[in-house]
Amino acid sequence: MTRFGALLRSTHPGPSLVVTAIAVALGIATGLEAWRVVVLGLAILSGQLSVGLSNDAIDARRDRIAQRPDKPLARGAASVRSAWIAAFGCVFAALVLSALLSWWMLAAHAIALASAWSYNAWLKSTAFSVVPFIVSFGLLPSLVTLAAAQPRPAAGWAWVAGGAIGIAVHLTNVLPDLDEDAKTGVHGLPHRLGRTASAVVAAAALIAGASAVLIGPIPAAGPTPIAWTAFVLATGIAVGGMVLALVRAPGRWIFRLVMLAALMLCVALAAAGQSLVG
């Protein structure tokens, strides 16, 4: 693996691209001008890359102890110093691009990134490890609405939906790594709750988020067919995951179910269009 390839893998490209795609989809759905959608996508992508790089740079020593073969920095395929340089370069680019959209977007994105970096630096090993996910995912819809020519924060129900997705992602994403984390002293909220309780709480959060998306933007005629479809699919998947978690040990499969349910919520958010604006 080349040094560039190692750094690229350390950005956590999968989640980074997913979050970027969600922001771009919401930007298009809310009617942002084309250039604003492009700048928004680049800003979100740059910020997400910085989060992934800082995570692996901070955890390099832990990952070496745990002998993580999936972590390039732990294997020495790239230096921690180069990862830090790239991380700070990406966060600088994210903030500059955000400023091009609006000062409110810059402030909100700075808060979201500070929240994500605080998880990497410290909160991941505390009982408050879920807080950065609530803050950063809760802010995501507002990053889109604040990127408009007339910036305004997202509606309250969109904050609830974003925060719910963040809770579910955090509680299920770390489940396969609980044993490795224990070796290096990481004891976040999922570690304290345990596998089954974390999966159940994640499913409950998704159901709450789906309810917010269904009820929040109700027009005079009631929820749209897309809203009902997304609600039924998201809650059905969440309930199914909850039941499975109670009868068998949760693993990577629960995270995939959560991502599928979260995708349904994102579809409903995009379908809400201008209703996202508070």
C-alpha cells in the first residue's frame, strides 16, 4: 500500500462519502443553487475526512496494541505526523468552504467538527461518548439550510431526526470492536450498556427519529405517501433489529440494519424539501 493509499484508508472513506451524499441530497431537495450544492458537498467531505484522519492518528498507539490489521497507521503504512498534517489541512479546507456559503454555516460546521474531534480525543472513552454524535448528526440538516442564500437553521423535528440517527450509528458501529476496545481502555457508552442494550436503544432511537420525520413536517393534508412509506420501512427494520438483538448476540449485522433504517430516514428528510427550513 502506498503512503497516499494508507492515508486515504485512514479517512474512513465509506462513512465520509455517505455523510457527504446525504448532505448533497438534502441540498438538492431544499433547492440550493448548483454552486452551493457543490461547495456544500466539498465542505462536508473535507470535514469528514479530517474526522477520520484525526481518529486514526489519535488511536494509532491503541490500534498497534490491539494489532488492528485494518488500521494503516498502526501498521506503519503511513506516519502519524503525515495523518495530522492531512487532518488539519482538511479541516482548514472545510471551514474555508463553509465560509463561502455563509458565516452561520461556518459557525455551525465548526461546532459539528469540534464535537466530532472531541469524541476522537477524549469523549469516546467516557459515558458521554454518544453526545458528539447527537450534536454533529443533529446539526447536519442545519448545515444544509444554513448554506442557502438566506441561511436559516433547520426545523426542530429535523434536529431530532439527525440526533436519533447519530445515537443509533454510535451505539451499533462499535459493537464488533468491543473486545479490542477493552484491551486499550476505551469504555464509552456502548461498552457500559453492553451489546444487547446498545442494539435495543439504537432501534428505539430510530423509531423516535422516524416518528419525528413523519409528524414534524405534516402539511394540511397530512403525511405524504413517501413519509408514510419511509416511516413504515424504518420502524419495521428497527423493530426487527430490536427483536433479533434480544434473541441473538448483536454483531456487524445490527449495524447494517441500522444503516438501512437510517437511509429510510434520510429519504424522508430529502422528501420533506423546503419543510426542513425552520
